[in-house]
Amino acid sequence: MKDSVYMAEMDAFTYREKLAKDAIVFVPVGALEQHGSHMAMCVDAYLTKAMAGATAEKVGGICAEPIIYGFKSQQRSGGGFHLTGTTSLDGSTLIAIVRDICRNIAEDGARKIVFMNGHYENYQFVYEGVDLALRDLRMEGIDDVEVMLMSYWDFVDDKTIEELYPEGFTGWDLEHAGVMETSLMLLLYPDLVDMDRIDEELYVGLPAVLPNYDVLPIKPEYTPPSGCLSHPGASTKEKGEILRDVAVKNMVDAIEKEFGA
Ligand SMILES: [Zn+2]
């Protein structure tokens, strides 16, 4: 069997050995969500798995399988859950999934866990799931588990943002299917991106101009026709490499600071 940082590709005995040596376990949290006509719908789950895998490798950690589905896509950060293809969980379901996975991994012996988020809307539900899992674990007498939560884009520093977005940066919420995700996909999963599918007639109204509030039921006309919130046209594999390397390096620093890995 090949050596792998991915838990699903490990035998259980290797996994147990690593946990006994206090390996950090990463859980990527993604979504199944439309990303325009130029990318597959796996973006949030697959990218986060790759980012968590790359980070785990640097700290001798283990990367568990991602949570493939995420909380409802919101118009202001993912185009909206009304768009066909986007297949979402209720908040309470995501909380329950995170709670079960976190508790299970800790019961098996992990004491340092990182939940890495890759879908903007998930964050507070992951936070709640982790907190409830820690409460469950304390009731079981396990009180020495530490969990970090992060969204990988928060580790791209200002200097890199200035370099990669010379015309100005509109914020991570509007980066849905934009330059960051598309560049990372070009680097990591080139077969799942097709830049020729960026149809200029469809990719209009970008970056999206959205109200500074939410409205339900969703008003579909607020979402640009492509379903993207910023234009991916300037994406390159090279930008993907810079984004990955900067984010991974800064995540490793933060993890070493908290966990002393
Ligand atoms: Zn996305």
C-alpha cells in the first residue's frame, strides 16, 4: 500500500499508530455547489481536501475525507441555493454531521483536530458542531481535545492579494467561482475546469453588485446569470500555485503556534 496522508487511503493499523503519536487530524468541509459553466460542482470539497492534504503533509498529519455537502449557498456568497445543481444541507444537519465526526475522531484517540472550511456559508455551523462535540466528549470524561477551525482563504496575506488582484480585490465572499477558486482548480484539477466555457454573454454583471442584506425567499434576479460572483477570466495555474503555497505556509504557522506541531 502506498504511503498517503489521506485517511481513506490508509489501513486502520497505520491510522492507529499515527494517532498514538498524536498526529493532527484534518477534516475538510466543502459543498456541492454550482460554480458557473466553467467549473465542476465539486470545487469547495475537492479544493479543501487538497489544501488540507497539503497542510497535513507539512505537519505529519492525517487528512480525513471531506464533508462533501455544505450549508445552503447564499446569494451574497455563493449565488443562492435556488440554483439547480447546488445541493445543500440544512444548518442543523451540518451541525450534526460535524458533531458526529469530531466526537468519533476524538474517541478514537485524536487530540488535535483541524476543521478546514472551503465553503463560505459553512463556518458558524462547523463551529457549533465542534462545540457540541467537545461538550459530548467532556461528558465521556475526555477533556483534552483541541480543535482549530479555519477557512483556507483567510491565510492568503494582503501582499499576495495585491499581487494577484492588481485591479482591486472585492472580498472573499464574492470570490465564488472567481480567480482564487478557478486558479486553484487549474492547478489541482485541470480536467474539471474549462476556461473556454467562460461565455462573455453569460459572464456579465461581474463582480456582482448585491444588497448589503439578505432576502428570503430568494430573488433570483439578484444573482448574475452565470452563477459566479466575480469574473474568473484572469485565472491561471501559476496564480493557483502562489495561492496554495501562501495559504498552506500560513496555515502551518498557525497550527504550529496552537498545537506546537
Ligand atoms: Zn466555491
